[in-house]
Amino acid sequence: MGFEQYSRWEIGSLLLQIREKSHLTQKQLAKKARVSPSTVSNVEKAKGKRASQQTIKRLFGALDVGWENIPQLLKKEAGRKDQFLQMIQLQLTSIENQIDYGCLKEGKSELKKIEAELKDHPLLVIVHYLKGKYFFRRGKDYWDKAYDSFQDSIAGCSQYSSLSSSNVAAASHYELSRIYSRSNNYQEALLQVENGLQVFDPEGERKSTKYVLLISKVIYLEKLKRNTEAKSVLEYMQSYEGELDTETKLNMYQSEVNLLYRERFFEKAIERAKKAIDIARREKNYDRSFEMWTTLGSIYKDLSNLEMAKVCFETAAQWKDKIKDVYFAAYNEIEVGKLYSLLGDFSLAESHLQSAIKLSENVDDAFYQFEALNALSELWIQHGRNDEGIKVLKKAFHLAHKHVLLTQEKNTALKLAELYKGIDQKIYQDYLTRFYETSVKLSGNGGEGDMISEDLNRRAGSPPDN
């Protein structure tokens, strides 16, 4: 009869429209058509197992619609719905732009209207995704709602096979990874990235999602000190550099600089850092510029080019009030504190490290908070304030343990064991045991245990917006 060319949603939408005009409930229609109410619901919502032609015929027949009239009605309905959906899709694109540009109130208001119009249409999956983005950008107090919205989006994508090419499920997994990352749970963040890559359709829409998933994978692997794996993903990404947007490319350069420096390829690391700085300057990307200038300063600092390091840190500090990811400021304060320690200015070193601790606490960033506590502990112990230094180092140890920062926990346990050696045998043995236990965990998780005496604190950037 020719109705097979129409989607389940178009058939269901027509059935719903005629049923409501007939002033029948789903239960009443089911009784007339001699089917279950759940069958009526599933046909109207295009859910569950596809109804047979005989079932469709009975449903429309119960509404006094002749079988021969269905194709014409579907064609008419399809034209009307197509125009309606084109408008909805354009509005959703507009709303996503509003949200990403920070117009949160306007975006949320428009989403609410569209959600009411769509009812049970598959495009609600995108509405859930955009609601998740809205709540995520509202801040930590709204992350539970963001989490639920992204999960709703993923669940919806699994119901509607036609949405697999939209890559909204992959994008939702990516956003979930960012929530876990900001909550200092890098293991779960990495798992969400893997899930996103698994469902990503290379022939579908939102092609950039693949690359933001990959760069975030590099970042999380770096934070977990799984550097060999991070390098492997980075090398894969480099073959697609021409397809990357600027933000993702700058994140890739940041990770590349980190790994080059860890492998002692100093000149190459500096060269790539300068290239990234030039790109960030031309794009007026304050976050990446701030971070890369700080990273370059860190490299010069560790190469004992202290005056050059100071120039880099001071350059970065000029954009401190313009950066979006404020926890980068903690990174800068940590490195400046270490610089002044090397310059012999204990007071300034302590001041900057204390500032880094406060900044990282304010944004609940366990990673930089650990680095700041660890650096302050070293500074105090170096200047004979052992009791204070040990107290701060214990705080760093507990922070690393709480947030499963295994390499940091292992290294801190060894430091504490060495500090208690000859002072308190029991505490000494306790920390040695913790050192051994975390070493075993690291070997099982693919972590690398060669970072104990390393002072390489260049960090990957935060995953970019998608």
C-alpha cells in the first residue's frame, strides 16, 4: 500500500492526531481495535517492537480511517511534520549556541518550550543533551541534574536507532566525563570517554566529538600518569591534525609538550609550546595562552633558566582575570612559588603556594591542590619547619588517596616513610606498606612508577567544549 516508506514516528504521530480528534483515550482505542493499551502507546511513541501491518490496519480502522486513505494522510502529515521539525532543529542549534556562548537563561527558556512541543518525539534526546549542557555550565550545584539529563539522552539514543548517526550519545558520554573529571574522578572520566568512542559513528554528525573524546582521553591518562598510553593516543591524533578545531589542537599541543619534556626532548618541547602560544595569541584564546605560557615557564624553570621562566609566568599572569577555567590560576601560582623558592625568596614562595592551595580548594580541584600542598611541604621541610611540612604532606597524602591519584599517593607515602624513619618505627612501616600497596595497584592499572623523584608538573589542559 506504500506506507512502508514512512517512519514509525510518522505513523504513530498520525495515529495519535486522529485518535485525539476522535476524543478517544488509548485504552478506548485499544478496546475498539482489540489490542492492548500498551500496543497503542508503543505505536504512537514509535517504541518497542515494530507493529505488524495487520495491527496498524486495525488501529486506523477502529478510527474509521480507510486503509486506502492512509498513504495520502501520511504524505500530508509528513510534509507538515518535516517543516515543523526543520524549524525545531534550527531552534535547537540556536539554543546550543546560546548555551555555549554563556546565554544560559535564554537557552533554558527556549528549551522548555520545545520540550513541551515535542512530547515523545526522538528529538527529545537532543533536548535532554542540551539540558545537560545547561546544568553543567550552571556550576557544581547543578551537576546532579546535568548527569541525569545526559543519562536520559544516552538512554533515548539506545531506543531510537535512527539517532545513532547524530552522535548525541557519544557527546553525552563526553560531557559525563567532564563532570567526573571536575569531581576529581579521573578513572570514571576515562571510562566515559571509552564509552563515547565506542558508540561514535564516524559517518555521522558532530564529527568533532571524536577528537574531543580523544584529547580528553590523553588528558585523563596523563593525570593518571599512564603516559605510554597517552603518548599512543596522541600519536594517533597527530595524523588528523588538519581536521582538529583550534581548541582541540591547542590541547593536543599542551599534552605533546608535557610528554616531550618528560622524555627530555627539551628543544622540541619549547618549540611546540611557542607554536601553541602563537596560535592561542591569534585566536585570542586566553585560557590556552595562560596555560601554555605557564607551561613554557615551568620548562625554563626546571632547566634553571630562571629569568626566562619569570618572564613567562608574568606574561601568563596578565590574563589571570580573563581565563574561564580559573583553576589554571592555581597551576601558575604553584610554578611561581617554586620559582621563588629557587631564587631563595622563601616569603614570596610561601605566599604563592598558599594562594595556590586556596585557589584549588575554591574550585575543588584535587589535582592542583595536591601539587600545591606537596610543594609547600617541600618548602617548609627545606627551611627546617619539619613538623609543619609533615602535617601538610599528610594532608596531600589523604587527598591523593581519596581521589585515587595513585602515583601521587605512592610518592607521598614514600616521602612520609623517609621522614619518619628513625623517628617512629610504626608510622614508618605503615607508610612503607601504603607505598607497596599503591605500587601494586599501579602495576595492575597500567600506571608508570618512574615518577618518584621527578619534578615535571606540566599538566594537560581541561577537555574543550564540544
